Amino acid sequence: MNIIINTSHQRFGGAVQVALSFINECKLFPEHEYHVFVGSGVGKSLDKSSFPSNFTFYDFDFGVIGFSTVKTIQKKLRPLEEKIKPDVLISTSGPTYYHSKAPQIIGFNLPLYIYPESPFVRKLPMKKKMMLWIKKQFHFYYFKRDAVAYVVQTDDVNRRVKKALNTEKVYTVTNTHNQFYNNPTTVTNKLPDKIGNEFRFLTLTSYYPHKNLELIPKVAQQLEALGITNVRFILTLKQEEFKEKLLNHKFIMNVGPVLPKDCPSLYAECDAMFLPTLAECFSASYPEAMVMKKPIVTTNLGFAKSICGDAALFFEPENAEDASKKIRDVMENKDTYDRLVNFGIAQLKTFDSAHSRAEKYLQICESFKLRS
């Protein structure tokens, strides 16, 4: 096949890591010709020199997407498509805002549009709910206009996207941990040495409102009130976002953004993972914690339970008191800790590997490619 992998619209977030993994895994499928539209987010971590001659790269930086940007995207990409004459285009996350002539397969990773029951959505002020509804119409228009099929990461999301976009052409290909977790490199510690029996919970994410990171200082206060003083919450936010969004507490430490290759080392310095998120299509933090043999404490919501299975303790969303109880159980009960780790190791088998994920993407491309 002659394939365009389109990441030109991607700027940041977990979707960039999925795209990078897919592009790198395609090296192992040399029977295809790959034309990679490289967006600013992917370009920062893509080592083009490591790719063979069946890969061609094209760099783009469209910035924040708006109505005027959509016209620019169409204007820039159409001549390239006409020159390349691809059998199919694929983007692991969308919308792409590009209307192609060849069939286009697009990933759907926008949880706020398909989980209206999320506490984050329910508590939005009316004005912000209206803005979310407008953005949803905008994005759904481009999904429906541009895609012949959609790729999602869980069966629950699959069912919801089929209903939301009124189509049966939705395929589940699970996310997984980054390839760096298979052969982690040793780097200089990012955290100071532990003092006494210090117990560290890692929350490895950028700042997004639906992640509900503001709950963490409240949980820290609850734990302090319970007399638990040996807990530390480790965050990876930009320093300005940390200072602006979260209340300061002595139990919280922010190490700043971490390169993907350094994340396994940071997990190794911590004891467990804490994620108070209120909406996800998939969070790679879950399988990352599992492969690093760290127990998980996260929200009692459908998406989290479907991904984690028995590998997590679940607390009621936005309930700092309940979260603190689950955290205390992980800290003080070795049986709980070991049980969650063992369930995590078993749960990993339910996810596609990076290789099988790429293979499934390519099989979907094959089923929709232009026929000569």
C-alpha cells in the first residue's frame, strides 16, 4: 500500500505518543510505502534518521486550529495528496480537518462528547456547556465529512461513537504503554532520596481541566487530617500551570514535564499511581502503571473500570475523603498492594502491544484502500 500517515494537526497530549508509536512500528512492515505528515507535536520526538527509504516525511506547524486554519490545511495538503496518490490515509487521532480524495481512517479520542454523565461535564456552567456543544458540532462535522471509518481504544467508546456518529464503521484497537517501558533506560533520578517510609503516588499527565488534578491538594489535606504524613504526590505539570491551578501543599511535588523515554525511570522512583480524571477515552497511564508493577487508585467511572479491571482501587469522583481512604489502603495494606500489582500484570494481556496495534491499523487500511 501507498499510505499517508497524517499527524499534521497534532500538537500535544497522549495522542502524539500513540502516533509516534505507530509510525515507529511501521518500520517492521516494509512492504508498504509511507508518507508521514509530521505535525509540531510529533516532530519534537521523531528521529527521522532512523527510518528506511520507504518513509518520506513532510513537516507542518498549523498552530491552533480555527476556521481560517482549516482552509490552510486543505490548501497545503491537497497538492501533496495529488502528488503521492495514496491508497489510504490514516490518522490515529482526529478530526484532521482535511477532506481527502482517498479513503481516510481517523481515530476518535474526545471523551467529553460521548460521556455526558461525567461529573466534569455535568458541573460545567451553562455558558461552558453551550461552548462544549458548539465545539462538538464543529468536530463531528469534520469527522463525518472526512472519515470512511473510525478507530477507538475501548469497546465502550466503540459503542458510544457508533451511536454518536451514526455509523457501524468503528474499530477497536486498544492503546498500550509506550515502547520505552519494554526496555527502560536508566537516567538521573528526578526526585530526592526518600525520607524514612515515604510513599509516593505518581500522576503523570499534562494539565487538562477534566483530569481534575485540583482534587489532589484536597486529598493531601484529608490524609494529613488522618495523621498520615509520609505520603507524597508527584506531578509532571508545567511550573506555571502548577502554580496557577493547584493549591500548594507540602505533600505535593511538581517535577515538570518529563520526556517519554524518562517516564519509566520516574515510575521506578514512585510506589503507586493516582489519577483523579473525570473523562477519558483511554489513558496510557493505566497500562504504564501496570507494566511498572505499581498499584492504581483512580475514579469509579465506566471508562476507568473497563480499562483497569481489578487492577485499581476506585473512589467516588471528586470525593477527596473516599480517595484518601483508598490511598491509605494501598499504603498500609501489603495484601492490597500485591493484589493490585498482580491483577495489573494480568490486565496487560488484554491490551494490544505496540506491534499488534500497528498491525491492526494497517489491516483496517487494507480493508478501505482504493481498489485499482
